[in-house]
Amino acid sequence: MERTAHQVTLDLVCSLYREHAEALRAAKDAQRAHRRAHPTMKTQLDDVEAETTYLLLRHLRPDKVVEIGSLHGWSTSWILRALADNGTGSLTTVDLIGNATTTVPHTLAKGRWEFRQGDARTLAGDWLSDVDYLFIDADHGARFARWYLSDVFPNIDAAVSVHDVFHRATPLPFTEGTEVVRWLEKTRTPYFTAARARAKHAYACLNELRRELGLDAVVHTGRDNPMIYFRIHRSVDARLTAGGSEVAPFR
């Protein structure tokens, strides 16, 4: 999937807001209705990061998306909505619990969604093969991060999203966020975030654009938007021996 070769930048995300404004408006309306239909569903993605994920999926048009961690399926429904709007692509979701299977709309799931229940670290099968977009929002401990950094990342060519990294300007010690940021620095892999605590300029720019386009109506009340986005290649771990360098966030 050649379009995944592009790194995620603020300029790219802004251009995608303009390009897909009307489709995003419809997606937000649908997600708002979906949330009203399931009032007890825990919704974890804040609006800016949910919209950014939707827009990147529209842009990249992945054939295969893998989601590790779904809880009640809020992120799952956003991903599936993007794939449905693309008219192509499938999603495999892995989680320890199957709550998402009772909330994800059948119209979105049919023909494009597979749910596998179990621990991603021990689940047998080829569910990670040929992944184009990897979405991670599961165990936020350092040990889990070290697993996918060492066992998954060296074997994939994909765009990646990791949630819950920048609730603060710097992730807490002994957390997934700290491990991932350290890996990004060591491999000199650039990343994008619109997290309010880490990238105030990006957060402000996107919200100004959303107001301009009339896309600022609230779906989810959260405002942290702690997700990060980046692109990795199978050869990236070869750079680990080259020494780390500080990777500045987009400001």
C-alpha cells in the first residue's frame, strides 16, 4: 500500500480535514447517533484523534487494519466507518473481552470485520500478517509495549496509532507511553500528535480549522487526544544501533 509511505504531519491532517469535510460530518453524525443508541458504552477516543484516525484511514485506504484493544467498540466503529466510506478494506480486532461484538453496528461489521477474543501476545494465527494499519489501545503497561516493540514492529510495514501516550507532556515512567517514545527516539522515527498536553500548537490549529469547517460539534466530551501516529518499516529496528536522537513533537 504505497500511500502509507507518507509520514503523518499537521499539514497532511489539515489537508485531509478539507478534502473529506462532508464525509467526516456525516461520520460524526452517525457516531453521535451510535453513541446515543448505546448510552452505557465507554467511549475512549476523543473527537480530534477519532477524526484524525478516520481521515488517515480514508487517505491511506488500507487493505488490512488490525486493532489491538477495543473495549466497547467505539474505536472499532470509527475504523469500520472509514473502511465503509472507502468501499474497501477489512478490520481484525483482538481483545480479551468481547463487548465490542454487542455494540458495533451490523451494517458496518458485515463483510469487513473479524473479532478474535484472546491475548494478542499468545493468540495463534496470521492475524498480524500483511497489516497496513495497526491501531493499539490495550494494556498500557511497559511490559506490553516491550512485547509489540520487539515482536511486532520489526515484522511489519504499516502506519501505526498508539493511544494514551500523551495525557501529560511527558509519559509517566514504567508505562507504555514511555517505552514507545523511547523507541521512536532511538529509531529516529517522526510522529504526529494533537495531544493538548504535548502539542498545543497542533491541537489549537486543528480546532481552529474544525470551527472554520463547521466540524467542531461535540461527539465525545474528552479533550486530551493523547494518541500518536507514525509510520514504520521492517528495517527500522536496524537503526537501533545507530544511536538515538531527540524527536521533536509537531508544535
